Amino acid sequence: MATTDLPTTLAALAPFRFDNTFARELPGFYVAQRPAAVRAPRLLFFNAALADELGLDLARLDDAAKAALFAGNAVPEGAEPIAQAYAGHQFGGFSPQLGDGRALVLGEVLDRQGRRRDVAFKGSGRTPFARGGDGKAAVGPMLREVLIGEAMHALGIPTTRALAVAATGEDVYREGILPGAVLTRVAASHIRVGTFQFHAARGDVERVRTLAQYTIARHYPELADAPQPYAALLRSAADRQAALIAQWMNVGFIHGVMNTDNMTLSGETIDYGPCAFMEAYDPAAVFSSIDHRGRYAYANQPDIAAWNLARLAETLLPLLSEDQDGAIALATEIVMAFPARYRRHLLHGQRAKLGLAPDGGDDVADAALADDWLSLLHAERVDFTLGWRRLADAAGGDEAPLRALFTAPGAPDAWLARWRGRSGQAANIERANAMRRVNPYVIARNHRVEEALAAASGGGDLAPFHRLLDALRRPFDESPALAPYAEPAPAEVTAGYQTFCGT
């Protein structure tokens, strides 16, 4: 297929079968915008498994055609590209207008399971919300989205995912000159707390109501006939966030930018900019170059989620009750229940990681057992991921790999005695294997991610990226071949490690 023929033929060849309810039902929440054409599109990554999940048959397209499609040079039939409008609290300060400055939602598709999914570009050119930005993205940050998103998916954590990355053949200017790229991202939706804040800040209650009704229909259809549907929406969104943040905490993930425009109503993780996985356990860990005060440190994530939900609650107050005091009381009750919701989800995950029965235990005692384990890891500067993984070995009767992680091999003695007493079991291979199914061996180690991105950005070498991606898609497997991806970075590397937002 000749490249010159691509714009006229791709519409028929790319069977996205769009059904764009957001664009159809929510005027005033977006601006129509086409992606910018790029000079020399080249396909860097294509997620064939995700394409199949979406019901997309792109087998007739060669790499040149896919590159043109996923770089935005050819917009498929049925797409209605839009830049969504939203506001947001960024590091605590409110911006009444943010919006998609370099992103476009092409449209929505129903996947093979009947789930509605957004297909969106990132780095596809300036929009009216660009606020002086160039609307572009660089290869490194877009491939980071692939690596972290696929790692989170493999860990069973709700997440947006990358369908494709296409190089643009154009330069992007940041701290230096970088090769440009466009990411194609798939999400349950891009409705954010900030989407509600946009019209709430303008006093437009009816548009907030329309958005709430749309969100219920799309993500919480079981609430449609609830006696208080908007209170039920807030309560259900809080529960999804509680479950999500608990999963982050149980794998040592630090999002880095938990602004209200980065919290989705679907309960998916979105925007992998200044994110990282923790190595040596440290509740105060911060890797984001722009988080100077540690607002979004690892241990602060549950509190920030509650704070963001309070901002969502504020937008819904006029819908909760005509009596302002009653609305505030109801919203406060729901938000104040978040910490307990979060702790329940956290403990559920911790019990699995500890090899304990999911229920029937003493919640207070089990939470203390988990907390004391984390305190032990912190005091001894033990790698978070390997500490949990080697605990599974101990459950199977081999304590040597666990003890080797501690400065003093006897340091965990007292805690291990408590743990064995709580489980009521001696060495048990089934229990150990169950723990290995929830305690990963491979995570997206920061130094491995940076190595892969540097190779791809600097010399166009994608081999390290693909090797790392393959390892991240098998986080619970343990083999000699995966061992290099399980090794912590040298302490001096971790001590100075920073991540950046890519804008």
C-alpha cells in the first residue's frame, strides 16, 4: 500500500465501529479538533492483544499504514476527535480551565465483552486548551506509558492501556531536543473529577447534572434507579478509588501527580508521567521532580484520594439535596467513610500477600501484623517487592532468601514467629504458591525503565524496551531469564532518581 494512498483507504480498512456517546450527549464538555499531521510516521509499538480485545482487525494494514493511522495522519471513519474540557486542583491549587492540551479522544468502541472504551491520542498537536504548550509528546514518555500501563495491567490493577505508539519524525523541544511520538491510549473513559469541576466552577448545575447522569449510565448503571443516585455515585466512586489506591499501595506504586484531573470516575489509573515503583520500603518516597513538598508521597496517596473525593463531592452538592446543610452532611458522611473503606481493601490485599485467609481473622491484629512487617522492612531498608516475594519462600519452608535481604539475618525472627502463629501452619507449598500469585517477582524497576527509554530515544534501539515489556507482562513468574529485571537498582541510583511529567 503506497503511503500516498493512506488517507483515502484507511477509513475503510480500520474497523473501529465508533459509537461516540460523549460527543453526542455532552455538548459544552469538549471542543472538536482534528489531530495534526506529522512528517514521517513510523510504528514503534502496537498492542495486538489489546486490539483483539477491542475487536479490531487491523491485519490488512502494514506497519506504514498503522503508523499513519496511529500518528493521526489518517482519521478512521466514524471518529469524532474531541479535546475534552476539564478543570482541576494541581498540587492543591485550583485551575478553572485545563483540558486536553495535547490529547484527543477519537471516539468510543464496544469491545468483545461489550464494554465501552475510549480510544484517544496523546501528543497529537495543540488544542484550544494547550495554554501555550506545543501539543506534542516525546518518544520516551510515550513508551513509558506503554511499560507502566502494561505492568499495571499484568498486576491486575485497573489501568488505561497503550494500543500503539508512532514516532512522528519531528523534534520535540524540552530540556533538549527529543524525537516526537504519538500515543494511542485506551480507557474506560476519560471522565475525571476535574470534568465535574469544570462546569461546577462556572455555576452550571444542569451541566453537572447531565454529566453525573452520563457517568452513572456509563460506569454505574446499577445506580440508575437508586433513591439518591448522585449520593450513590459519590459513594461508589469512593469505593472504586479505595480499592484502586489499596492496590497501588500493595505493590509499592507511586503515581506522582494525583491532581483532581488525574482521578477518573471509572476507577482506572491514568497518566503515567512522574510515576515510579518503590524499591527499598520508605513511606515518604517521592520520585516526581515537581513534587517539591512531598504532597504525593507514597504514604500520602490514600489521604490525597480522600481529598480529591471531597472536591468531587463539592461539585455534586446541588444535586444531593435542595437543603444545603443536608447536602453537606450527606457528602461529608460519604467522604469521611473513605478511610475505613480504603483500610478494608488494603487489609484484604495484605492478607493475601501474607498468606492469610481473606476473612475470619481479627482485623485489628492482622492490620497490626501487616503494619509491623512494613515497619521492619523500613527499618532494615529492605526492598519492598522482594521482601514480600521472599516471604512466600518462607511460607514454603525456605527462610534463607528472606533473611538474606536483612542486614542482620535474625532481624525478622520475632515477627516471623507472630506470623507463623497467626497462620497456624508450618511450611506449606500450596500457601507459598498462593502468595507467589499475588506478590510479584518483576516490577517496572526504575533503572530498567530508564535504560529501555534511553536506548529507544537516543539511538532508536527498541530491543531493550521489548525485552523489558515481555518481562513486565509476566510479573509473577520467577526464572533465571527474568532475574535481571528483579534486581534492585544500586542504592546510589535510587537515592537520586527522579521522574518527569513529559510535557
